[in-house]
Amino acid sequence: MHPTRTLRSVTRTLVLVAAAAFAFILIATPASARGRDADTLRILAIGNSFTDDAMEYLPALLDNLGVRNVELARLYVAGCSLERHMRMYERDEASYQYYRSEAGRNRWVKSARKVSLRQALRQGEWDIVVMQQASSFSGRYESYKPYLDSLIAVVRRAQPRARLAWHMTWAYAQGSTHPQFGDYGSDRTRMYNAICDAVQLMEAEHPDTFRYLIPSGQVIESLRLSEVNNPPMDFTRDGYHMDFGAGRYALACTWYEVLIRPFTHRSMRGNSLLSTWGDMKVDDRMASYCRQAAWRAAHGPRRKVFEARPVTRPARARWKGHVDVVTQDMTIYEK
């Protein structure tokens, strides 16, 4: 055989092998590792009304920051616990209200039809799947068992490459009349400490399972210790759900900084999103407190993520460009 043809044949084979290897690596690599604009980050949250509070402002925040390659989705059943998630999964119940914000559109759209957990997990490849316990059980670790292990297994089977995140929820307001607040002596601090203890036990029993811990509870508790608090409502609208303004805004900043900033390589600290919705308006001053609490919780040492402390001197953003204002629920409802 002619040596030149042999060399060309070998070279062509090596090129094809290298190309195939590169394609395999690209497919196997999580979206966040492929580069800032190489793909779309897809986040699915399995939750309840506390998930709604935490995610409601995220599309508006993404839009304000110019982020066009993040898709969000959330599953909602009121007061849904880990046990109930698993019961509905086992029966394949289409009981979840399904909200989705497409990449680039950055606007919540509520599906006209309810879906099951199986259906949601089959909708493409999710990069991050978020879980949480129902608020009333969040400080009682015995309520997590054995349902958390079962839910982890379900997600792992359906989305083997997804990274898991845990949403640490907040304590009820000191003035709350929630019927299960009595389980914590109707004491906000006691409930907060119980939530921290439960999450720490969960992490100890599930080492390396949850890539991300979203410290919403710590952020809200830190704001409650700050001069911007409004006792006895404590950043809530009814004693347990977040205020439509500052409460939801602070949580969106927290979720963004923990889950999305590693993908975009851009912090939410420079956002110019404000809100006239709710009792606690998000003006320049309030926004600065919320941003600082979220940034500090997201970037502090993991061992200190449960230590709530007041925000005293928040940094104010020097905005360059437009300011967006949230005035009401902007969800689009499918017909």
C-alpha cells in the first residue's frame, strides 16, 4: 500500500475518533461546565407554595440581568410534603399545577392542564432538580423519612445526570396563627433552630447527595434581625407565606446566587429590579438589604449557612441602564 495513502487513512481515522470523543464529552458534561453561552441551564423544582414564593420573581430577575439561557419550571400542590409527593408519584397522579419560564422569554406560563411528577421528569434533561419539605414539617426530621430517600431515588432514575438542590425554608412569623406553629412553641426562633437542625441531620445522612443548599431560611431570618423588618409579620403576608414584595424578591436573589450565578458567572448584586407589589415595597433601600443578605448567605462558608445575623450596612448598586418594576402577578395562563 502506498505510504502516503496509509498516512492519510490513519489521520482521517484519528480525526473521526477525536471528533466522536469530543461529542461524547460535550453530551456528558453538565451545562454549567460547558461555558457561559454554550447551552441552556434547566431547573425544575418539586414543591408547594413556599416554592412559588421563592421562584416567583426569578424570571423578572433574569430579564433584568439580561440572562436569556435559563429555563425554569416548578411543580405546585398546596402544602405538599415529601410523603405526599411520593404517594402521588406511586399513583401517578396528575395533581401538580405546572409553571414554566422558557429561556429567553423569562415569563411564567401556567399550564392549562395539571401534570404528574413522572411527566415533569420526562420533559427533557434537567440540570438541577430542587426538593424541599413542607413548611410545617421542615423542622421535624423524622417526617423526612423514608420519603426523602424514595424521592431522591425517583429523580436519580429519571434524571441520572441532574444535580440535586435542597431548599431550606423559613420559620413562620412571630405573629403567625398557623395551626402547626404550636409544634414549635409558637416561637419563631425555636422554629428556625429546628429547621437548621433538621437540615444539618439531613446533610449528615446524605453526604454528597445535594450539590446545592439554598439558604432561604437564613436569608429571611437575617432580614428579620435587621432594621427593615416589620414585626409581627416578619416579611410575610399572612404569618407564613412571603410578602409579595420584599420577601419574594429576597428569595429570588438567593436562588439566583446559589443556582444560576455559577452558570452565568454574573452576580445578582447589580440588578435594578424593584417592586410596588405587596405590603413591603422593594425600593432602592430595601433592595440593597435583600441583595446583601442573599449574597452573604450564598457566598459564606457552608458551616455558617445556618447562622442568621442582621444586615447592617448593605451596599447599594450603582445602576447603569433601565430599572424594572414588578407591580403584580405577571403569570400567563394557558387556555
